[in-house]
Amino acid sequence: MEWQKIRLAMVRATRLVKPVRAAYALAALAMLASLLGCLAASSRTASAVAQERFEGQWLVETKSGDGKVYLTMRYREIWEGKDGKSRHNNSWNSTHSIDPDKLQGLTREQMLSAAGTNVRFQLRRDAGSFVCEGWFKSGSGSGHFTFVPDAGFASELSRRGIGNPDARQLFSLARADVGLALVEELKAEGYERPTLEGLVRMGDHGVRLEYVRGLKESGYRFKTIEELVRMRDHGVTLDFIRGMRDYGYRDLSAEELVRARDHGVSPSFIKELQAAGYQAPPLEGLVRIRDHGVTPSFIKELREEGYDSLALEQLVRLRDHGVTIGFIRELKALGYARLAVEELVRLRDHGVTASFIRRAKETRGDAPTVEELIRMKNRGSYE
């Protein structure tokens, strides 16, 4: 009887233990799955880091006279598209002068080594450093670089509400030398706070600290960062702005500066126009003159043919109606020299050519007037 009681208690205990064991087993499986997930995520992160490793080539040349060296940096990556067939290519190549002191760890003795020597140095930027290794001999060197992002800079951008850059964005900012000084200058000048993408875009399009400061010194302050990018894209340099200012074209909007540049209005054009005796018109007038093909050489050639007192509008009218220097010289050779602007235009508009005039003169035995030539041409005579 006691034995049966003990057996019954053991059965009950076994029934209680099984669920506990099952619970422990499920917990263990969950922990194992979590661990495997972490390992997979870690593997993916390591893979991503490996893919975001930026390496390239550098070349340094010394040139006498200015005390600077010329640094060329090249980067290229090729990757396959999602379809597994297409291939994409991204490359970057830049050359600029730089103070040798910026190449930390590289000495003058190493650069000028006659026998040649291995070198290792760094080019530090706010967003990260370019760690360079290679060879130098007799003032020239080359080798490879590896980009090392600066986590502190990334944290600072995040703290300022600009964004949390990844390695690729830091690489873009570093190669363009976009740092906190530019961010501070934009803030001081009252520009909108840039987004992370906007900051990278500024660097990619050549909007540097020197550009923003140069605009300020020239009396310019624009509303948006996009205006700065657009001006740089269209070749509105500081020299261009200063040159236009020197000829009286001040306080131009970003759109006006871009329009002038796009249409070939430049300080040199204004200078040549003034040298020809013309008072430069307002900017829109300059744009119109350039659009209609009135060039300093056209003005000079007209003067050589005796047209030395034409108004700018007359010059535009001649160009609009296809009156070329060649046409004027052909007419002159046929005895029609120093015709009025309107006569030149009407002859051209009615298709009176030099060959037509020759036939008319040969047939008639005299020199028809301009109006007679136009009437004969309109009637189809001597065709």
C-alpha cells in the first residue's frame, strides 16, 4: 500500500517536471535563435563595412616658385546591378595645389630624395583622413590611400540636427573638404541650416568655404543653399562676380548672374564693348546683344567697312537679318558701298545675292538701284 502511494507520487511529479523541462527547452531555443540572429547581423554589418572601404590612388608633384605641391587623388568603384548583368562605374579625380604642411608625416627631405624612399603620411579633413602610402623620388610621388572616417565629426553633425552621415557621405565630405567651418559660415550669414544631403551636394558641386566667404566680401548674400549650388554649376565664379561688379553690375540676383554667364556676358565682353565706344546697357540689354550674335569682332569688321557709328540696336538688326561682313564686302566689290542699314537688311530679306546683282548688271548694262534690284528679284527676273 505504501509502495503504491510512492509510485503515484512519482508519476505526479514526472507530469509536473515535463512542462518545466519543455519551457526550459523553448527558452533555450529562443536564446539560440537570438544568438544566431545577432551573429548574422554582425556578419552583415562586417560585410557592409568591408564594402564601404574607400581606397584610391594619389599623386604629388612639386613645382618651383609658389612653395606648394599639386595633389591628385583618384577613386573608382565598379559594382554589379541588381539584375546581375549590368555594371555601374563611379569615379572621382581631382587635382589642386596644397601647402606641403597639410601632408602630415611627409618631409621635404623625403619628397626630394634622389635615391627614392617609401613614405607614409595623412591628409586630414574634418570628415576623416586620407592615409597615404607610397614612394617619393626627386620631388614626385605616388601611391595608394585609404579613407578613415571621423566618428567625432559624424556625431557633431548629428548633434547640430544636420544628420547622421554614413561612411560614404563622410568620404564625399572629406574629399570636397567640407567641414564645420562651412557649416558655421552658413549659419553666420543667415542661410538655412543644410540637410546632410544638401551639405554633400554643396561639396560635390564646388561650394566651398572660400566661395561663401568670397560672396560676403563682394556684398552678396543669397537666400538658399540651392542658389549657391546652381551658381557654381553654371560657372559663376568669384572672379566673374568681381569683374561684373567692377563694370557697375552690382547687387545682381543669383538668377541674373546665372543668366549672364549662360548667355556669354562676361567682364571681358563688356570691356571690349566699351573699348569700341559703346556704353554698356543694363544687363538684359547685354544678354540680348550676345544672344543675337553681336560680338566685338563683328563691330570691328563693320568699322573697317565704314560703319563706325551704328547704334547697338542697328547692330542687332543686321545680325538678326543675316547681314554678314562677307555680304557687305561682296556688295562693295559690285559698287554698292556704304549702303544704309535698312538697305542692307531689305536686300538680304528679299534674297538679293551677289550673283543675282552680277546677272542683272550684265543684262541691263548698268547698275540698278537697291529698290530696282529688290523689284526684279520679287518678279523673278534674271533667275
